[in-house]
Amino acid sequence: MDPDVIMTGLTKELAAELKTMSKTKDLNEKEAHSRIIKNLCQSLGVFFDLMNEMMPFDPDDDLDDEGIPF
């Protein structure tokens, strides 16, 4: 599977869970949603760690001289 598709899906699920949790009043339901959110964040973290290993951030890169492009 394509990692971009997986990350996009995880991000959408995370946003949906956050929205659902914000509307939930019951404490037990909030806890259940918080566990789901934690698992989704950990899953995204796996991809971020993998990207970091593949393309590590170099603080001495010339990007500092150019500034942020946005």
C-alpha cells in the first residue's frame, strides 16, 4: 500500500475522532475515544519516524539563509 494513502486515512480518522470526542458528554465514552486517538497518533508516529530515518533533518542546511518559503 501507498504510505501517503495510509497517512491521509489515519489523519482523517484522527480528525473525525477528535470531533466526536469533543461532542461526547459521557466520561466513559470520552475515555474510549481518547484511547482511539492515542492509537491513531502512535500509528502516525511510525510513519513520521520512518520518514525521519529516510530523510533526516539537517539543521546546518542552507534553508536558514533562504528563510521559510511561506
